[in-house]
Amino acid sequence: MSQSVEGTARAQVNNYVYGGALRERDRDVYVDRECDREVAILLGRGNFVHLSEPRQQGKTSLVNRLKHLPALKGYCIIDVKASDFKPDHPDEWYRLIGGAIYTDVVAHSDVVPDTLPLRAPTGRHEWHSFLKNLAIFSRKDVVLVLDEVQAIKFDGSDHFYSVIRNTRDIDGSRVSFVLSGCFNPDELIADRAVSPFNTGNRVTLPDFTREEVLKLAEKGPWLAEVRESLAERVYYWTHGHPYITQYFLCHLASMGATSHEDVDVVKRQFERTDTSNLAPIGETLKDSRLKALFDRILKGEQVRFQAYLSDYPTQQLRLAGVIKMDEKGNCVVRNRIYQDIFGPRPDAFISYRREDWPLAGAIGKGLTAIGKSVFDDQSVRAGEQYPRMLEEAIESARSLVVVFTEGTVADLREQGNWVCREIVQAHKVGTRVIPVLIDNCPRLVADALPQSIQFLASTQSIRLRQDNATIALEEISESME
């Protein structure tokens, strides 16, 4: 149940859904995209459709939606999920898939005449006659959806898919197919000449637009003045990724969020706790070839998007869900969250007083010399927003190395002190804080620190002097890990 905030939100049930397909009862938070209309039109004309898209792009939600679209009213839509089956032998795919289709057809008493001897196929040899009889004798239009079709991959699967293709060419056929999943067609079928993916119509499912994210936010508990600002910040991070956008709005509605800072809190929570979306991408990027290509794209290098060559790395990265094509046909990283998580992260953000820059710079050079990547405020380029850039750098860094000299502690109590702000920000987002005490800087005690950073009094620090600099730098490096 969502919480309300006086003056900025209204009480409302939190209807947002993530981590599973949307059903008809979730229609209030379903985003109608142009691809929905395209699929309905194609099926209404008896065409075949295939949806080869990354995970969590809304394929199954779209299929569930089709059953209730006016354009397909009167159609019998049968949805079979291939991943539900674990055949002991490849040929059992015919029996398992055919049996599931048969069961649903029989459950719809108005699809085939009682006199039709329609029988579930028991194996490969009956697959053609089963689909042919259904196509010819059906009394209404039937859409057969094979979801997660990537599971149907076995030696000899060309025959399985070629029969599906041939069903399209049967005179008077009232059966059409939707082949849906996260797949490369060439990995499922060897002979392109008999592939249903050549004759079918590929429909792409795009990420939500900025306007669609705002429309989705209108289903939440926020009043207009807050809603637009929150939606804009959600879009900033997710760039309309369907699953992540629903995740953000669901958590924002539950916490009674009203500000950009709340959205950023959810972003950090997602990075720390999500396993459904981030883990599979991380596994893909363990492939050194794919990681090298991803890093090139991340740096802004122009890499042409090749979606139809199954062995081409851009297709593999696309299906992993981490890149997409821009309006010029080049590859781009899909959203800022993926840039933050899977892009290069500095090992250390160096925090220091302006007067202590020579010391901070020397520490940064020392850490770089032993293989650590370092960020400091000298890395901020002209034209970039200073506070926001520093906040994002602290969030992405593995650790915050704070340079403490004898004058640092006294300055911490000054209003707006940057070192204090950076420590608070790091602690807030869970970035490890490593205090480095220079020479005779006194040990940190709670009474001498602002309340917001008194946790440093119980944080292990490192003493750095001229006579132990090498050892201290190695100790700082080890602490980062």
C-alpha cells in the first residue's frame, strides 16, 4: 500500500508491477505502445509474428494484453511457455508442445467441431497433420503463442520449425503464430530456407518514451507538480527500461517519494539488491570479447548496430539487454544505470581541503602508480555541474579516501564544508570511507566531529607519514578491496 505525503501525494493503492508479466487485472499500469497495435494488425491479417527481444522487455505482458484487444475480439489465443517443459529426449518437444496446444484447444469448445478427430501429436511424425487439421478445420481464428521459444533447440529442430512455417501457406488456414523469446533465429534452426523467422514479421518492443513514463507515473499517488519531476528523474536513470521503470515507480509509490533524492535512493537500492536484471547482464559481460566491445560503446565509439547476424557481438549484447540502437543506427548503452554499474568505476574518490591539494594529489599519484583508478575534483571538466558530478562520482567509486591534516577537523564544522558533505554523501550511499591521517593529525574522536560524521570515530584509519608512505599507500589500496 502506498503512503501519502500531505500536499504532494494522494492516497492510492500501489498497482505497479515488476518481476513478472502484467495480467489483465494490472491493465491500469500497462503502457500501450505502438508495437501492441502493430502486432494486433499483423495477427488480424493472418500473418506470423516473432518477438526476439531481451528479457523483461514486456513480451509476455504484450501477449496477455492481446487477449483483450478489440482488434482481436473473437480470436482464440493460446499461450504455451516452452520453458515449462523439460523433455527427456529431443523428439518429446512435439508431444509436449503439441499436447499443451491440444489441451487448450479442447478447453475452448467452439474452436473445432466435435466430429473432427483432432488428436494430440505423440511425436515428430504427427506434428504436421496436427497443425494442418487445426488450421483447416478451426471454426474461428486461432493465434498460437510459443513463448520463451529459445528453449526449443535440439538436433533436428529444423523440422519442428519448418512445419510451423508451412502452416502459414495452407489454403484457408485460420492459424497464425507468435514466436516470442530472447533468441537468435540462427541458433534455433540451421536451414534458413525453411525458417519461419524468414517469413514472419519481426516486431521490436522499444523502451518507454519520456511521455510514456510520465503517463505511467500518473497511475501513482502523486499530484501533478511532483509527478512530472519524479517521472523525469526516473527516465533520467532508466531511459524507459520497462522492468526497471516499474521497479522504480513501485518503490517510489510505497515510500511516499516526493523528490529527486528519493529517486536516487531507489536507484542505489536497485543496484545493491537486484538479482533478476543485473546478474544475467553481468554474466554476459564476463565474456572478454563482449566486455571489450561494450567498453568501446561506453566510451562513445561509433559501432554500427547489427541485429540480424546471430554470431555478431552487438546482437549478443542487445539480447543481454545492455545496449540498443540509436536513431543513427549506432550502438549505445541502454541507460545510465548500466553505465554506472558495468562501466569503469574509480577505486577511490579523493576528498581533501583545498589547502591540502599537494598531499591529496601525491596520494592519488601513488595509488595510480600501484594500479588503482582515482577520481578527484580536478577530474571535473568545464561545463559539468559541479555538485551533481561529485555526488555521482562518490556513488560510483568503490571508496572515499579522506585526507585529514591538523586543520581538517577544525574546518569540518564550517557551514557547507565540502569534505564533510562528501563524507556524508559516501556514508549515505554505502561507499566505504577510508580516513587517512597525515603526519601528526590527531586521532578522530566523536566530540571533535560534526554529528553527521561521528561514525568516523569508530572507523579504522590509516596513518601516513613521509617515512612510511609506501607501506601506507599499500594499506589504503588493500582497504579498497
